[in-house]
Amino acid sequence: MTEGTKNVLGQAEIEEEIRNASLEDREINFRGKILSSFNLRKRIIERNLNLEAAIILGDISLEESIIKGTFVFNEAVVRGSFSFNKGILRGDLNMDRSKIRGAVNLVEAKIAGSLNFEEAEISGFLSLAKAEVRRNLNFQRIRLNDAYHSGLVIKGDLYLRRASVWGNLDLRDAFIEGGIDMTKAFIGGGIVLAGAEIEEELVLKDLRTKGKIVLDNTKYKEKIK
């Protein structure tokens, strides 16, 4: 291990921390650590997972994993993408003020708590297509920016197609460089878009909601119902 990488945790060190947390009956703690990547696909994680203020130099891959606790990711930095497709989370997913330089995929994920992305910055899209969130989506002041890779543009879109959210959806003062697609989504509470800036379309086609939709000072290219 070179001088420049001696403090970067690899997969072996990640597995060691998971084992130690189990033996010591505590949360899995990578708070403030630097990790080369974070690959725990198709795993069962028995306790809370803490990556607050961590730096991940590559991708995060948690597809089809089960996390039996809360996932703390506030103020973390990811230099790749974040994927929790078809994952199951028993608690909250807290990603406030995180910075992710790739797309975030939560397709078909099932989250028993709330999903918190307040003031998060994402380069690329955020997809909750067919996801189920039992409590709230807090996207206040989130920034979804377009991403550029090898001459291609990945739009900063928010996908909520066919998502089921039992609580509220809060997007006040959000900046979405792409569009928002809520086609056939269900939102059990209210939808707040007050002060949001959406550069492309706001798609509400076949949206079902039991609460009000607040569009005070909301900017968008076109609303499609």
C-alpha cells in the first residue's frame, strides 16, 4: 500500500468492520473514513450502517441487500454512483447534505422509514421508480444537476414513476436541472413544490395523492397532467 492510499479502506477492511460490529453488538461505523468503494450487493446487514461524512472514491453498490436498521449517510461524498435497487431498509435513509457525482438508483427499493435528501447534491438522475417509502420524502433544497460523461449528457431528472410514498413529498426550494416524472405515483400526504426550479417538464400524469399539491412560486418548462 502506497503512502497516498494507506488510509483508504478496501473491501477487506470493510468486511472486518462488519464482523467487529457484530461481535461487539454495535453499529457498523465508517464515519469520516475514506473508502475505495462500497460493494455489499445481495447482503443482509444486521445493524445500523453509518457512513456520515465518509468519502467513497468509487461506486456504492447495495443492490438487493437488506439493512435491518438506519442508514446514515449525511455529508458523505461519493465520486461514483449510488445503487440500492431492490434493497430493503428497515429504518430511515439519511443523506442530507451528501454529494454524489453519479446517478442515484433506488428502483424498487422498500424503505420502512423516511428518505431524507435535504440539501443533497447529485450529478445525474435520482430514480425511485416503483420504490415504496413508508414515511416521508424530504428533498428540500436538493440539487439534481446534469452530468457529462464521454460527450454524453445524463439529465438531472427525478423519477418517481409508480412510486408509493405513504407520507409527504417535500421539494421546496429544490433545483432540478432536468424534469420530474410522477407518472402513476401514489403520495399519501401532501406534495410541496413551493419555490422549486425545474428546468424541464413536471409530469403529473395519473398521479394519485390524498393531500394538496403546493406550487407557490414553482418554475417549470411545462406541466403535464
